[in-house]
Amino acid sequence: MYDEPTSGLDWETMRGHYHAKRMLEVAASGNHSILLVGPPKAGKAVMARSLTTILPECPFIAPQPHTDSFSAAIEQARGGILFLQDLEQWDDPSLALLRETVARQPGLFLLVATARYCPCGNYSDAVQDCTCFTVAVEAHQERLRETVYACFAIEAQIPSVNRDLASRRPDEPSRAVRERVAAARLIQCQHNGEARLNSALSLPEVEERSPMDSPAQKLLAAAHAQLPLTPEQGLFLLQVARTVADLASGYRTVPCVQANHLAEAICYRPRWTRGTK
């Protein structure tokens, strides 16, 4: 349940999954909750645990489902990482407590979880066929939908085949990513006050402290008009865009969020329902 060894989790040796790694870097920088979705044995849990190599030393709390200690685990994860493996295995009271905690104490911990789009886990995978009936897929996704949209700012797909392994692009060591994360977190603590990261900001705060240029404002209006954004997802979108801007700034504060920062955040938003088979 407590801290786990990080040997073998350095990003330099964990080859590929570049897009997911970028999402993890953004999540770590702003303390944004992230859901890793994919089939069994795709490496979701390993990717989640690798967060410990790009963050300052902090507790990594990984409680087990079907236990009576979930509330204690939430408290122990304060200021650290709360890892929920196989979100679909958690019972409804635990998921309700998670939603309540995220709503009442935003930014209390970095929430990271893994999940499957269907009971067998292969739904929407490009290689492995899903063996689930449509009704089972719909019921599976419906049960977790409220929790996903209320609690997670970022959704990353981890496919069964890591196609990036064929690339000649070198993998960065975790220490290089950790430097960027630390710089972005420092900017936020200075800009937000009270040592708060972007995930802890309310809607009025993030709107006041993260002004947008004109193209970004137009993109935001289009996103609200065309995308099914819940109030929680609308706030998450602005928080993540601010963090993307902070990462782009290096060691200085960005005066405003630009359209490319917001566009990246839009790409990361949860899209839990994957249509029909």
C-alpha cells in the first residue's frame, strides 16, 4: 500500500508510448488526475508507477479494492500519489467517496488509475478482438462514467502493441523530465500562492490567473459548443491548459494561455464512451 521501488521504471529504459508519457508529464506538473485505459498486460500499471520517477519524492499509496481502509488510504495519499488499479473492480461506495473527495478537496493528491473499456479489456484495441456483448460493454462504461468525468482530467490510451518501439526516436531519462516538472510546479506555486498547483484552483481563480489570447478564447467557445463538457470537465480543461502553458514557459510565467496550449488540453480530455462496436 505504501511506497514501491522505482527500479526499472526510468523512462529511458521504458521505451515508447511517447504520447502517454507526455500526458503523464502534464499530469505530474499540475497534479492533474489521469486515467490510463487499455487491454490487460499493456503496461498501464507500470506507466502509472513510473510517475514516481518524474516527481519529487512523495508517498505512493496503492490501496486494494474491496477493503475497508479506502478512507485511510485517501488521507495517507495527501500530497502524494493515490493509485487505483483496475477502477472497474472498485465498489460503488468507494467510487462515491472518491468523487466526494475530489470535489471537496481538489488537488489533495495526484490521482492515477487504470481501467478497461469493457469487461475483457480489448474493446477499441487495434490488435485484439473484444469478446464482450454490446450490452456488457455499455453497462461497464455506464457504471464508471460518472466517476471518470467527475474525477479525471486526462485520459491516456495504452494500446496492447507499443508501436513506438519501431521508432528511432530516443527516450528521455526520467531525470530530464523531472527537471521540467519541477520548474512547472515552481511557477505554479509562485503564481497561485499558498504553494498550490493548478489542479487546486477554482473556476474563478483559474479564469483570473490564466487569461487567454483571442484565438484561445474562440477555441474555448467552440469546445463548449461542440463537446459534451460537464462542469467538472470544463474546469479540468482550463487547469490542464494552464499547466501546458507553464511547461512551455521554462522558468518564467506565461502571460496568457494560447490556442495551442488549449488544443493540447482538449486532446487529453476523457472520452470514456467509445461508441458502438
